[in-house]
Amino acid sequence: MDATELGRWTRFAAKGGIGKCTALQDCIAEQPEDLMFMKDDEITVLMQIPGQPDLYLGYCEGVVGNFRGDAVRFHGRLKKPVLTKRQSAVS
């Protein structure tokens, strides 16, 4: 993930993402793209990974990464993501 994409996800997390969840157990990152968290940490859910029914992108303690849904308890239903394109300024 490049710095621009990381910045976008971080800003989206600050706005609440598509929902929140709480870690049910400690989870150690096994791959560079994995999210590491401790039991009872609150994670902001950014998106469900397409084609992976139990894999999500989340934000916790300033880090963005993938996590499995079975390691967390979701706080209600997740919002549907709204994809919008920014309009470029016309000179």
C-alpha cells in the first residue's frame, strides 16, 4: 500500500469507516498486509475484501491491515460503502 492510499484509508477511518468491531482475541500479523491487535482493541472497519467473505480491511492504533471476521465482534451491521469520484477542478 503506497503512502497516498494509506492516507485515504486513514482519513476514512477517522470518519468511522463502515463500522466498528472489538477484538475477541490477540491477533499477531503473519503477513505484512495483516493487522495486528490485542484482545478488546477497537478496530474501525474500512471494507470487506472482495471475494473473501470473512476478510476485512481495518484500522487500529494507527495501522491499516487485513483481519478475519471470526477474531472480532462487530458493533451492529456494517454500512454499505459509497464510492464517489472527486470532480477535478476545471480551469
